Amino acid sequence: MKKIQICLFFFILVIANAQTRQLDSLKKILPTVSGKSQLDVLFALSNQLEGIYPKQALEFGREGVLIAKQLGDSTSLATLYSSLAFSSSELGDFAQSLKYGTQSLEVSTVINNKTKIASANSTLGITYVYLGQYSKALEHHLEALRIREELGLTLPLSRTLNNIGIVYHNIGQYDKAIEYYKRAQDMQQPFLNGQNNVRFLTNIGYSEFKRGNFNEAMSYHTKALAIAESTQYVGGLAYIYFNLGIMHSEKKEYEKALGYLHHSLKSYEELGQKYGILQLLNALGTMYFKTEQYKKSNQYLERAVELAKQINAPDQLKISYEMLYSIYDKTGPLKKAYQYYQLYSEAKDSLMNSNESKKIAEIVINHEVDQKQRVIALLKKEKVISDLSLEKQSIQSKILYASIFLSVVVIGFLFYVNRRIQQNKKIVEQKNDELKLLNNELNLKVSEIQLLSGLLPICANCKKIRDDNGAWEQLEEYITNHSEAKFSHGICPDCMKSLYGNVLSKFKEQ
């Protein structure tokens, strides 16, 4: 396990160095390019710096907006506005953040780019969390969630789930917050980098702390701290130090708590993140109040009030007023304590009044109803598909049976025809054999019977016949030569009588 952790440490360090080198390369390239190439470089810088150095991201983003407008590149313009909104919210300029977020949403809607519409909603949701307007934040995040689920955008979807978790954390629903954090973490696991992992670990850890699980919370933060230090992730370190300060304060380990909080304040001041600075001023004011250093506590809280009014952060202003009321309630004058109590009550009512709570509940219910309707619609769609599939299978089965039946009929017919052909063939062969026999017999008869035809010149006296060559042949010889006939000699009764009549008479007398 230790070897794996060491390998992971070096792997994260390599990624961090590679990212730094990439940013440096982009900054060097920027002065050498123009037009679309310049816009692409500015776009990349603004996007990569927004979560690390928002001040720089803001400068590059504004320059990119001007070029995108010149080129008429609405897609890039929508993304740059969204990036500017996020960077502005990180710096605590929430009015500007809402302006940029709204512009991003308007441009995205005009070009009907759902991906950009989701990004704009997500950015506005983040800003409304900073402003403590959780119903609006949840509304925008759920819209981003709906679109990203529809489009199947895994990484953006995981970020939206994390943002929804933050909303639930801020309204005190820590179980729900952890559920969304872990869903986001699981979804992003194959693509998880150091920076995102720090956010997930810190978010889950702080919600566990709020649920009273201190040891588990410390475990998450220790892991997050190791990654943030190895990657030099200043924003992550600032957030972790802040959480550790609050956690140790709850454990009444005030010296450790103050150390972490001052570290966090220094990091946020380095980044110029006003909202982070504001949180730290309130936290330090609260810490010094707990250690009964009321003068120091008052100084930090008064600075917090000024900054909260400057960036319009009512949730933090409420904390400042509450702590100032507590200080004056202990130290006096009571009139001052009463004034701060009134300011605290007004701030509290403006943040989480009954209407706001009701609105959040309605949004959640509507979202759950929408989710169920989508599941029902999906099930209906699947049923229709299933019915069509069954109908198709039925038709295919009928066609198959008909084909089999037709094939059997055709095969039977062909078998019958073939059988008849074979029978006829046998009959023909038999007739041919008979005909052949008859033909042979006929040939035999013809060969046996050769007829003499035409006029035969024959001597009237001796009966010799003249052949084609003019020679005279005896009748017997001519017939023998010109036919198959053979002669055997005998004497007819008349000749017998004529030649041997006397002899015959003597025989009769005797």
C-alpha cells in the first residue's frame, strides 16, 4: 500500500508539472498568434486557470470575448462568458458573475447549444450559492443536471452532482450532500485528477464533520491535503486549511485551529479570492471570540462586514452580525449588542425565511416528480418497444411458419414432379429399349430380305440373265450373287412327268 501511495504521489506530481509547462507554453505562444488561433489560446488559458488563478483567467477571458465578438464565434463567446462568470464568483464579484452567467445563457439559448446552456446554468447555480440564494442555485443546477443527463455528458454531469451536494450542505442536509458528492466521485472515478479529487475528498470530509464524524472527516482531509501539497494546488490547500481550522476549533484545539486558519487566509489573499477571505475573517473572528480575545475578534469581524457588503454575500454578513452581537452582549454596550442583533435577525430572515425553505422543497419535489415522470416515460417507451418487438417476433414467426409450410409444399411438389419424371424416364427408357429391339429385329429382317427390283433382261430360251456388265449368267448364279437366297435343286411334278414319265409308269405298273 505504501508503494502504491508513493507511485501515486509521483504520478500526480508529474501531471502537475506537465500542466504548469502547458500553461507556460500557451502564455509564450499567445503574442505570436492572431485571429482564430489567438482566440483558441485565450480560450484554453481562461478555461485552465479559472479554478487555480481566477484573476489571470479573468484577464485572458475578457480578451477572448473581444476577439470572439470580432470573429462572430458565438460558441466560443458563450463558453468564455461562462468562464468569466466562474472566475468572477471565485474572486467574490458576484454581481459581475451573474452578469456574465446571464450573458452566457442568452448566447447559448440563441444558438440553441444545449451543452453551453447547461454550463451557463451550472455557473449561475454556483454564484447563487455564494449569494445564499439556495432555491435559485438548486433550480439552475437541476436544469443543468437534466440537460447533461439527456446528453450523457459524464464529466460535466459529475460536476453538477457535486454542485448540488454543495447546495444541500449549505442548507444543512449533510446526508443528502454526501450522497451527491459520492455519486459525483464514482462517476468521475475513471477520469479523476488530483484537483478534482481534492474537492471531492474535502467536500465529503467536511459534511462528515458536520454529521459529527470527526475521525472520518480528518481521514478525508488528510488524503486531500497530501494530494493538494504534491500538486501545489493553492486553492485546494486554502480550502483544506480552512476546514481543518474549523474542525480543530470544534475540538477546542485552538492553537492548531488558528494556525490552519491563518495559513488559509494567506492562501486566499494570494489568490485574491474575496469570498474565501471573507470566510476566513469570520472564522478568525469567531476563533478569537472563543479564546476571549474580543478586541482581535472585533477587528476581524468588522473587516468581514465591510467585505461582505462590498461583494454582496448575505450568508457571511449574517455570521458577522451574529458574532458582533455576541461580543457586545458580553462586553457591552448593550445598545450596540441590540443593534447587531437586529441586523443579524434581518440578514437571517432574508436568507432562510419560510418562503425560501418552501421554495427549495417545491423545487426538490418538482425535480423528483420530473425524474419519476421521465422514468415512467422511459418505461412506457420500453414497453412500446417491447410490444413492437413482440409483434415483430410474432410476424417473423408467422412468416417463418408460412415459409416452412410453403417450403414443405414446394418440396412435396418437387418430390412428386421428380418422381413422375423418374417414372416417365423409366417408361421412356423401357420404350427406347423396346424400340431398339424392334429396330434391331427390323434391321435383321431387312438384312435377311433383299428384293430384286427393276427389269431383268432374261433369255427367252435358256433363261440366262444379263448383268450390268453385259455378261450372261445362269439364273441361279445371278440371284445368288444379288440376294441372300440360296438354291437347292429339285424337280417339279410336271418336269418329272415330262422327263421321266415312262420310268414312272413302269414303277406304277409293277
